[in-house]
Amino acid sequence: MSEKTLPYSMKDVHYDNAKFRQRSISKVISQSILTNNVKRVSFTCSTGKFLILLLIAGLTYLMLFHTSSVGPVSFDKAKGSMSTGNNNTHGSSKFNIFRRKPPLLTPDEMNKIVNSAHNPIKLNENSLWVNRQQRVKDAFLHAWSGYKNYAMGHDELMPLSHKGIDGLGGLGATIVDALDTAIIMGLDEVSTEAGSWVEKHLSDMIKEKGQVNLFETTIRVVGGLLSAFHLSGGAEGSQPLHKGPKPAVYLENARNLADRLLTAFTSSPTSIPFSDVVLRDPSAHPAPDGLSSTSEVSTLQLEFNYLSYLTGDPKYSRQSMKVLEHMRTLPKVEGLVPIYISPNSGQFSGENIRLGSRGDSYYEYLLKVWLQHPGANLTYLHEMYEEAVKGVKHLLTRKSSPNGLVFVGELPYGPEGELVPKMDHLVL
């Protein structure tokens, strides 16, 4: 299929925002007259046209002779008061009437606005948002109840057969992954149950389990434990903020697990880690095809950086950041990269470029890791992100026809191949 037959074109990417541009008073008047088909040469006397002329004359008079008695508003922070003056800081006072001035607020009203930006919104118990909040909590409790009754300790629940499965290595992924959500929702009973399970079982399971995926285990289990540690007050060294085990339990398990996951980095001949780790050995090996997903190897840094921050041990951050530092040196297509990379060669594999699975969070973590360390010398991550965004707009973004819906397509055969109008759900 040639590019001409695709239901979109490059010109559809550009938007015309002319309808949002401001127009001058004179242009509004002239366009109104033309719209109403008023003849320029001769006017027949009618009430409507007489009123139009009267309106024009009145506006002209105001523009030429009116002076505003109210000057610009200023707020004195030292005195906590506002004052008005007749100094015209925006040009001639003849035109001030047409400028939109801010409303005059009392100091109390000003303080109320400022304070509201720093305080959480107090919701009325009967408000729509409280009802929505409760429905979300009810859905969470329903899911947790089913998992607890039929699959407690397993990674996932099979809802139809009422059985548990361990598709993520058997570390109780649902428990750890849901723990921080339960804490945020204030569900003390759930967070206590989940926390108690972590305290009693997780440490032994980390020592005994077999193969796990580096990426999935990092974002769900290590990430979930670090979130629970943070939300329970461990990062501040204060007393536990929620019911359940001491925050140190979460950090100790996260560190124990991460020590074993580091084998994926240290076993690889390049800066790109292997995809799988055997926890009980521990040992690591590549996937059957020898490749790692680009998104998986570049979506470990937030968790490992934070673990180094909490423990004071730089090894976690050092190993994970080597990945991004290495990727910085690899060739790209307008900032875009293939979805596979080889841990043996350290090079990208294939030409498939997309923002969907195996490519999505590479771009996401460029920005997030840069934000995580604003003072560090990581500007190259922001530059890589900006270049990638431009590449997405140029190479992947199109509009459908005839409805003009914007979508992000895929380049399975690289930039020289045809763009496939398929948008993965992970792109959203």
C-alpha cells in the first residue's frame, strides 16, 4: 500500500488556531457591518442602521475623550493592602476602558486565594466527588476481597476459576503492588493485611523463588515496597503513619530483592542488562531470542535511584544509570529508537519503532529520571526527550480521514517503511 492511499496526510498534522486569535475593536465593528450586508455607498434610513451609526459614534467618543479615574492595582506585600493609582503603565488612558482589569480584592480575599493553592480541597460529604471517591474505593475493596479469598500469596487471581497463578515469579505481586494504593486510600485493614503478609513471607520467598523478569519485578515489587516505605513514614524516620509492620520491613525486602536483581547487570557483557534473573542462585540470562526490550531496560532507573538514596549505597543507581548513559551514544532516528536491544552487543536490534509495548516507557523515563534529579548533570536526558517528541510529531503522528482524529502510528520497518495506522493502548 503506497503512502498516497493512507487515510491521512502530513498537512493534517498542522492546526489552524486562527479562530482563537484576538481581533481589534475596529475589526470587530467592520466585520459586523460587512456581515450584515451594509452597503458602503448609500444607506437607506432605517432604525437599525441609525442605531449602528449611533453605536459607532459613541465608541469613537469614548476612545478619544474618556479617561479612566481608576489606575492600575498594586498589592503591597509589606502592608498587606492594595492601592490604586492614576499612573497609566499600559499606554494612553483613552483606551483603558477597553482593557480588562482584574477585580479589586481585599487582603482577606487575596490571602484566601493564596492559601487555597496550598491546602487540600475540603469536600462536602454529599458532593459528587466524594461519591466518586467512594465508588473507586468500593471497586478496590471488591477486587482485594476476591484476591484475598481465592489467591492470597499468588501473583494474580483468575476470576472465573477462582484460582491463583504466579505469572510474575511468585512473589505475591498483587499484594505488594496494591499496598501503596491501600495506604493512600486510608484502608487500614487492607494495608495491615498486606503489610503483615510481606513481613511474614516475602523475605523467604525472595530466597527460594526461581526465574523472574527484571523489569516486572522491579516496577511492581521493588517499586511497591519503596512506595510503601515512603508512604508509611519511613523516609522521614518518623513513627509509622499507618497500621502494619515497621517501615524498615519494606526497605529491607526491597534491598534484599534488588541485590539479587543486580545480577542481571553484572552478568551482562555490556551496559544493557539481561532480561531474566533466577533469584535463588542468583544468576541471570537473556531471553530465548537473546534480546531485551528497550522499554524494560530503560524503566528501572527511578526505583534503583531511589533505593540508593534511601540506603546510601550508590551501586543500585550506578548500575541502572549505565543503561541510559549507553543509550545516549547509540544512533537514533530523530530521537526515536527500535523496540529491541541486545545485551550481548549493546546495540539496538531491528527497525520496529513504536510508542506501544516494548518502546513506551523508554521515552517516559527520560523525562522522569531527569525530574528525579534536577540538580544532577542529566540534561542529556531532557535533550533526548525533546528530540524524541519532535520525532513523534514528524514521523508517527497523523490524522484520520474523514473524522480528523489524531493518532500515533507505528513504523514496523523503520523510517523508510510505511507507517501503520495502529495505535497501541499503551500509547495513551
